[in-house]
Amino acid sequence: MNAPLPTPTSAPPNTEFNAAQLARKIDHTLLKPEATLEEIDRIIAQAKTHQFASVCVQPVHTKHIAQALQGTGVLPCVVIGFPQGANKSIIKAIEATAAVKDGAREIDVVAFLPFLLRRDVQATKTELLEIVRAARAADSSIVIKVIVESALLVANRTDGEGVIEDACRAVRESGCDFIKTSTGYHPAGGASTQVVGWMKQYAGGLRVKASGGIRDLAAARAMLDAGADRLGLSAGVSIMSELVGNEVAGNAMAASGAEKPTGSY
């Protein structure tokens, strides 16, 4: 059984979101390997202020963010096997277990890409099950997201939709909670609305996390409308500022009797 998920503020596609609702869909992310503790503390403070869903960092920072976020409503999230996913599954399982014991409440695991590229559902499940069993032995409530590098999976092939369907099946049948588009580091690219839509179509109970290249409010809106439940991005503060600016402008127009603009999250 999949682990219980934090309760999000939900709304159907094409529904306007206020700032609080959008914030609860954002994993505030800092994954560059040279990130300093001062930079980590900065995104922690930003996440607390905006009440983002989580702060997502490299495993070395797990204990620090877990302690800093305790009691804030913002979850500590950690990447595993990042960014290539090319470690042996036992190494990913050990890394995941260590992250959970250090206080992670969510983990984003990079799947082994060759299995996904050749549509080997069983091999992908076998890898993920080893990680899931290890992580859930440490904490049965851990939320597990699986990064599949969707831009790579669908590039230059005619069966892209089927590849995404198979990826969803493997992630779902291994007991994970989310399928996630991208690391944001692969040269093939990040999230696309087409792939997010396919993921939503074939999710079968999974939630969908879009990440990679989401840098402004319009991109965030497009991914949510396509079916994303969560957004992984480093531009959360600027996106929130853009949204708040739109809300202020809309309220001013409404107060003056002008028509309020539509389409903002």
C-alpha cells in the first residue's frame, strides 16, 4: 500500500489558485552540488514564509533541513541516486534508508534509465521495490517519488506515450506515490505539458510531479492544467511574487470597477 500523502489543497484544471494553494504544490528546490549551508538556510526561510509543500535538497543536508523544518508544516525532501540514477539498487536503497533515518519525509528517486528506455517494466519494478522496501522499513509513511527523465524517454521515438504508460505502471506497481518528470539536469530537457498529461492519464492512483524548466507563473499554470499535482522548481519565490502581483493588480481593477483579469494561479 502506498504511504499516506500530505493533504494538498486541490482544484480541478483551469481553476484559479490563490497564493496559498499554489504554494502547497511547490517543492522548493536547491540541488546544485556546490550549495552552501547559508543557501540552504535561505531556501528554508523562504519555504517557511510561503508555506511551500517541501524543501528538496541533496542527502548531505537531510538532518539540517529536517531539524529546521520541524513543526513548520513544510516537509523535508531529499533526492536519491541523483542525478543519473546509475547506482546499483542496493546503493540507492542504503541512501534512501539513511535519508529517512536522518528525517526525510519525502524522497525523490532517480530510476535506472536504460530499463525505462527499453520498456522493461519488470526490471524497473525490481529496482524500485528494493528501494521501497528499505525506505519503508525505516518509516512506513515515507512518500516516494520516482524521477524518470521523461524528455529522454520520449525523444526521437514514435512510442513515447507507451513508454510513459509503462513507466507509470512500474512506478505504481512498486508501491511508490508519485511519478516525476525530470531531474532538471539531463540535456534532453525537463517537463512538458504533453508528457504530464500522459502521466496523469496513466497514473492509476499515482500523483504527478512536474519538474525541470518551470521558471515562471505561466509555466507553472500550464503544468498544473496538464495534470501535475506537485511542481519541483527553484523559482518558487519569483513565481509567488508574480502571482501576488497579479492578484494585487486584479483587486485594484476590481475596486475601480474594471474587469478582473482571469487565468492566474
